[in-house]
Amino acid sequence: MSVIKETFDFVKRQVLISDKYNANTEVVLFNGNCSDLLKEIPSSSVDLVITSPPYNLGKKYEKKMSLPAYLKNQEPVIVELVRVLADTGNLCWQVGNYVAKGEVFPLDIYYYDIFKRFGLKLRNRIIWRFNHGLHCKNRFSGRYEVILWFSKTDDYIFNLDPVRVPAKYPGKRYFKGPKKGQLSGNPLGKNPSDVWDVVTHDWEDGVWDIPNVKANHPEKTEHPCQFPVELVQRCVLALTQPEGIVLDPYCGVGSTIIAALQHDRKVIAAELDSNYIEITRERIQKFADGELPLRPLGKPIHEPTGKERAVQLPLDLITNNSCLN
């Protein structure tokens, strides 16, 4: 495969894109199986792996198989991801549930054993909550997914300050004792919990309530399970240093690439679907031109007032509505 080199004006600098691994390229965008790309990446060279792997739901970009076969099929990729991850590196694996005949199989639980077997250490099981999705009729509607954050060693990158949340009582001081008059909390804000929320203030309530990419989301493309850029940004800021290297083995329409470029990181990405590759190139171009619609980091989510005009749905649509995920 030949190397495709393109340059864009991006925040007063150029972005070089290669279609195969190149250590000097700001963006590697590989159209093919991620296993082929991973073989070219040197060991211990990646600072952050972040991705949302196929969920085995039978989407057009994946072949549905039994749960044991699906997990077994992922193991060779995970072995390579662990190999290329730096000793100070982190891995974020975002998954939902596999559903078969109405029974729910939480993928994060199954994946935990695999990553643990290959020596990674779980630092947080982060809950990403969203308010919109398919409605179930035989169980409660799912409104969250999970990010498993692993490190390779105990000496891992973690930058708390860029992702601190506003303190509930900023400026509060001790009123007695040896610290009387001193600030009782960090003036930069508090540490967010492992359940993230941006509804009222950015992460203040400790729940990651970042909207999933549905029809009215400004980032929406034709991809059915698109990763929100905002979710990736938070991990990039906290778990890498500037000019670090981010890897997404299942990049879809390039949300990880956009988030990495926003914060001056290099990025390596793979995607099987050539149509999604073209959409990614278009998104990079629009981003470089300042024309890509993006949801601002930490923007409060719209909450209905209850006064909105009601929409009457056809009865057959209501009775036949079911939940697939």
C-alpha cells in the first residue's frame, strides 16, 4: 500500500496524514484490519489506547458470533495492544452490553478477565451515562456504557488538573484548628469521580453524562454507533502528555483523531470500512478549516422544561418499539 500524504492548515500548523505506520506522521489513518497495522508499531511506543470495539451486535461492520467466539477473536488484538503500550501508558476500553434473546451480558465484566490475564491493572471502571437511546419493553431501557481504564504498570500518566471539576463551595476555608483560615479544598477544583456528569456543571455531580451521538447531535455522521469527541477529549487530557501518541484500533469515523489533534497529540488509527475512512478524511479537513461541528467540552445538556409541545406517536410505533442494545 502506498503512503498518501496530505497537508491541512490546522490551527496555524500542518497535519501530515499517512495511510500506513510512520513514526514521523501526525496522523496515521490505516484502511484495513487493525491487526495488520499493529504489527508495524514498535513495542512500548503508544501512550494511550482508546477505542470502542465492535459489540458483536451484527452491525454492518461486524459479523455476529457467539459470545465466547467473539471474545476469543478479540484476544490477538489485545495482545498486540498491550505490546505497543508504553510502560507509563493507559488503555481505555469503552463497551456496552451484548444482548441475546433478551438476556444481557455486560461486556466489561468479560473483558476484565482478559486484560487482567495479560497483566494490565484496572484503575477505574468509569460509567458514561446518556439520556437518549432505544426504549425497552421487557426490561429497563439502557442509558449507560462503561469505560475500563487500565494502566500497564504502577508508573502511569495521570494528569488530574486538566480534568478537575468545580468545587461545590469554592473558596471555603477551615473555620477552626491549626489550618484555620486556609482553603479547605484545592483552588483548582476537585477530583471527579468514576461516574461522570456534565448536566449542571462540568463533572460536578460525578457522573459522565455526555450525550451519545444521535440524530440531533452536531457530530452525527452515518456511523450507527459513533463515539462522541467529548468523551475522548477527557481521557486524552488526563491520561497523556502533550505530543503523546494515541491509538484507536477501531476508529470508525475518526472521533479519536479529532480529539487527539485538538490537544496536540499524535494519533494512529485503523478502520476496515473505506467509506468511514473517507468520512474521517472529510472531518479532518473540516476541522482544519474550522468548519467541523463539535459539541464543546463540558457543555450542559438540554433538559426539557415540560412545556414543550407534545408529539403524538402512532399506536403501532409505540407498541412495536423494543430495545436491541
